[in-house]
Amino acid sequence: MIDLHTHSTASDGTFSPEELVYLAKKEGLQALALTDHDTIDGLEIAYQIAQKENLPFLCGVEISIQFNGPGHFHLLGYFLHPQIPEINTTLVKLKKAREERNKKIIEKLNSLGIKITLEELKNIAKGEIGRPHIAYLLVKKGIVKTFEEAFEKYLKKGAPAYAPKALLSPQSAINLILAAKGAPILAHPFTLKLSYFELEKYLRTLKDFGLIGIEAYYTEHNPDFTKFLINCAKKFDFLITGGSDFHGKNKPDIKLGKGFGNLKVPFECYEKLKNFLEKFS
Ligand code: AMP
Ligand code: ZN
Ligand code: FE
Ligand code: FE
């Protein structure tokens, strides 16, 4: 069992980077990657503890990308080492964009008569603030009953308190990761919400941009879709990766390494990705 897609308190997970590595050890994972949203702040400590614990570990990040289609586009970047100076400036910009966006969401919620402040959010989040923290606060305040309801009623794209944030284009994000000697991988392709035909066409475009791989194994992919992605990977010579998108208590149904229970990411995915990074750097 391995897991190459996880979140810590550096973004919107509820386990600290340290706790995540210890949990991976306890659960018997054979390899782990930490892939927080738009930040690499958790990597250094996770890397060190993984080394101490003899757990094969890759450094990662998950970046939100501009996408004009129906769904949303997340790009994973994988690296051998936790210091990635080439991407710092961009991550600082993304952090600012996120802060601007959070302010707008708070303003919109306030104008809907919901009292919520940035201070309250800062008390909940240990790292970057994201919509899950806002959802958590709305539940805590009794404004909605569930996390899902918070997204449905207020926070999802098109909902009354939604605010967009400035995003990188697919090309610029792929180039950024390649320039840092990393591997750009398309995260959870199902969230693009494209048909099989359209997705295959788009994968060809992404290949031309320099995409290295696709996340074929994912908590919410059904076996047919995973098979389709593996075939696409053969066709376009992509690496295949996989992970659960573990967020701890923010997504309580998703278990580390296991997803909803039947996720099984082959160890080979880790080995091939690591080999690629070693040859590349
Ligand atoms: P943000 O980075 O602030 O845009 O928030 C992204 C996080 O919100 C990701 O972890 C998503 O899984 C989560 N998220 C996005 N849409 C929903 C939704 N409809 N229901 C629950 N969680 C969501
Ligand atoms: Zn998240
Ligand atoms: Fe994602
Ligand atoms: Fe994720």
C-alpha cells in the first residue's frame, strides 16, 4: 500500500506533517507523498521524519490551475527534495491570491448576514486557509448542519459566497514544475468533468505542454475509468500515479492509503516516479 496524494495542516488537512508520516508508518504504507494545496511548507519536516522512520517519501504540491471546461483542474508536482527555490516566488503569489479570495468570501458571507471573521479562520487553520476551514466554521457556528451543506449552499463554484482566485495556466504551471526538476502530474482527472473522448484529446494537449503523468488511481475513480486512464498513459507515454487525497477529519470517509476502502496504488507507481526524478535531476 502506498499513497502519493495527501494533505496536512500546512493546507486543509487535519494531521500535521509529522503526524501524517507517523500515521503512514502505523498503517504500514510502503511509500508516502505529501501534496498540500499551493504550499510546500510541510515538506521539510515530513521529509526529515520519513527519513528517520525509513519510509520512502516524495515531496509534492497540488496547484489549482485555470480551466475553462466544466470541472476543475489540479496539477500535482513531485520532487526529490523539500527545498524547491524555483517555485517559491510563484507560491508566494498564489498565497496572496488565496488571501484575497478568502477576504472576498468573508465579505460575501457577511453581506448575506453571516458573521464570520478572518481572525476566527486564522484560529482554526494552522497553515494556508482554504474553503474547508470556512466550511468547518459554518458548521461550528450552526449556520449549516454539514460540511457538504456549507459547500452546496455557500462555497462551491457558482454559490452565493463563492469567489474565484487568480490561477496559473496549465502551461505555466507545467513549465514551473519542470524547471524545478519536478514531475508535473494531472491530479484526479475525473474532476475535469470531460467525456472519455474529450479527456483523451485534452491529455494529448497536456502531453505537448510537457505533462509527465496522470493520477490514474484515485479514491473517487471507478475501475473502468482507472483502466481508461492506464490505456491513455500507454498511448501517450505518461507515468501513472495514485493516491487517496487524505485530508484527515476534513474528509472523514477517506482513509490514508485506502481511500473509501478499495483503493490500491501499486508500489511500482512510486518506483517509476522516483526513477524519473532521479534521472531528471
Ligand atoms: P480551496 O483550496 O480553498 O479552493 O478548497 C479546495 C478544497 O475544498 C479541496 O480539498 C476540495 O476537496 C474541497 N472541496 C471543494 N468543493 C467541495 C465540495 N463541493 N464539497 C466538499 N469539499 C469540497
Ligand atoms: Zn484540500
Ligand atoms: Fe485536488
Ligand atoms: Fe488533493
